[in-house]
Amino acid sequence: MNYRIVCNVLGKVLLAEALLLMLPLAAALACAESPLPFIFTILPLAAAGGGLSLVKIRKPDLFAREGFVIVGLSWILMSAFGALPFVLSGDIPHYVDAFFETVSGFTTTGASILTDIEAMGRGCMFWRLFTHWIGGMGVLVFIAAILPVSGDHYMHIMRAEVPGPEVSKLVPRARKTARILYLIYLAMTMIETGLLACGGMSFYDALLHSFATAGTGGFSTRAASIAAYNSVYIEMVISVFMLLFGVNFNVFYLILIGQVAGALKSEELRVYLGIVAGSVLVIAANIASQVGGFLQGLRFSLFQVATVISTTGFATADFNTWPELSRWLLVLLMFVGSCAGSTGGGIKVSRMIILFKTYLNELKQLILPTRVRRIWLEGKPVGDATVRSVLVIFHIYIAIVGLSVLVLTLDGRDMITNFTASCACIFNVGPGLGDVGPTGNYAFFSDLSKLTLSMEMLLGRLEIFPVLFLFAPSVWKKR
């Protein structure tokens, strides 16, 4: 383990968080609120980050092991410090609650313990939704974009932080790849902000909801979420952008450089849009009699399918009251999630394609055992190592959900609440069914359950291994 480079990069992460906290500090000052909660968070962050970043790097080599450790520790430290403004301001006085809310923000889950959102200060409200934007693309990708890094070894960090079975560079250098990703991310956020402001939202609300959409997070400035605006225009704008942010950013890059045909040939994109279209039609038909007709059904089903498959978590309706077919179809969409290389969560569409083709190959192998078959994705053969990792991560997800539900049962809640709460947290969706539905929250869980769900959110956002690596003794041994 190269401890020096780990400490140095962690220092840069803490300094970056201190810098990012200047924005909610400015929002608090603009609204004549006390800046002290942010100042008393920025100072220890800057001190700790400055001290760690001064550690001299003797060997600039950064390999997969260091990459996983840096990512895992970075997200835990960011959440631990990021919770302080909520506690110091009194908006969320209990630290475990504040930590849960912060982890939910950074991991873009959107699960909340707040019962009176509108009572929150404007500065802390800004920070709460800004954490979605920071976590959506990843703070370490942000650091790679703005700071000089040691060659392409930084790709090990990007691979650990960016979701999906494989992460490839858009251009030869990792730093330029990170910059391109963030420029696309920023441009789409600002476009959505403008469109929402044109629909009647205040600039403050439009910006914050764009942060939440871009990060596919789901926090809102209103307790009733997007339903509070009762606007078809706002719902359609947010629906489109939720789906867009659930697309692999490689597709947008190809479109930018003029390779539109190549972008549209993406197998994962076609499957993703097919799942969305099919789910919207099925749910619309299923709820039509309940919501006042098929057109109204399309309105509600499109928004809820978009918010669940992109793992954003906004709400315009209480789907807890919908028929069983619609409710459990949405739960299945939680598992599927969005595309690899997007800001969304879930298992990812590309992994589901690989899983489906693997199972199909096994069935064919039983019929014709002598024929050798390869799995293909995006016109390329999928390596055995990738197939194996997809199978492993799928089964680990299922095992973690099972263990988490066992812990949650100690609180005495029903199985639907416990199961969907666990799924909603590990797949970074936010709302589930039962007591954690769109009109509920997670406040009733015990501290043990909240910490368990917080760990699930981190495991889901970082796709298991960066967090699990921290508990392996062999990882911490020197080379």
C-alpha cells in the first residue's frame, strides 16, 4: 500500500469539499442566515485537508488497490464532515440523522429522515441538494478534472468511482476524460435550470432541482416533491432530463463529436429506452381507471418510470396506492437501474444484458454442449473476467439486501417496508413501498438501521468493492 499517495489524494478531497462548501455559505449569507455552521465545517476540513495534502509522494505509482482505498475512504470522510452543517445549524440536530441525510445526498439516493423540509434554512437546503450534484459524477473525477495527476494511473480511481462493469477513456488522457465528463454534466445541468425557470420555478428552486436531477438524487425543496408544482411542463422537463442523465455519458460525447449514428447504435441505450417505453405503457394501462384515463396514466407512469429507472426518486404521485402490478414493476426497475457510465444507480442495464445473455448461453449449452459461445455487447466480445465480475456483483447485491433486511426487522416493521427500504438504499433510488413510500420517510428507523442503510447507500453508489476493500487486512499491507 502506497500510504503517502493515499494521504495526499485524501487531503485534496477534503480541500475540494471545503471549497465546495463555499457555495452554500454564500447562499446562507445571501439569505441573511448565520454562516457559522459552514465556517466551523470549512475550517477543520481545510486544516485536515491541508495537512494531508502536504504529505510528500515518493513513488507516484497509483494502482488498483490504492484506487479502491482512496475512493472508499473519500466518500466516508466527505459524508462525515458534510453532516456537520446540518448539526451545527440545528436543522438536523442528531448526528446519525445528519450522517444518513448526507450519505443519501452524496450517493444520490434521496432517502430522507426530514419531516418538515420547508423549515430548513436556505444555506443548508442548498448544501443538501448540492451534495447530489457533487456525488452524481464523483468528487474524485472532479479533482482529476481540475488538478494535475500522475499520468493515467488516476484511471484506477475513476474505475472505482464511476459506475458500470467497465470504464473506458473517452480520449487518451484520464484528466481530459474527466474534464469532458464534467463539461457535459455542467452544460446539461444549466440547460435544465433554464427550462425549469421558464416553467415558473424560481431560479433557486430550478437550480436545486437541476442539481438533484443531474445527480439522479431526488431531494426536493418541497415536502411534496415535484407534485407540489402541479405542472405538466415541469414534470415533462424533469422526466426527460432524468432519462438523459441515466444514459451513458459516452453516448453524449459521441454526439458532440458528430458520431450520432454510432451513439444511436448503442445496444445498452436501445435496451434502456425499450424498458422505459414498455414499462410506461404497462403501468399507464394498469392505473388508467384509478387516475382518470389513459392519458393521465401516461403522465404519471412516465414520470415514475423515469424517476425509478434513473434512480432519481422524485415523486408526483403516491405509487404506494397503485395496483400490485405497477408497484412491483417499479421495484423491478429499481434492480435494473440506469446505464453504465451515467449518474444513476441500480445494477445497470449493461450488466442485466450480460446476465440475460449468460443465462441464455447456459441454456443453449445444455442443448448443444460441444458448441463454444461468446457473449457480445456493443458489437464486441465480453471477456470472461467481466462476465465473472457481473455474476459476482449481482449475487453480492442480493446477499447484502438479505443481511440488511435481517437488521431492519429488529425495528418491528413489515416485510414490504424493510425489503424495499433495503433495495431503495443499495440501488440509490430513495423511496420504496410501505412506510418508506413517496409520502413517507426513514425517520422512524433506529440508529442501527440508519447506519446499516447508510452503509448500503455507500456500497451501492461505489458498487461494493471500494467499501469492502477497507475491511480486508491484506489491503493495508505494504508492498
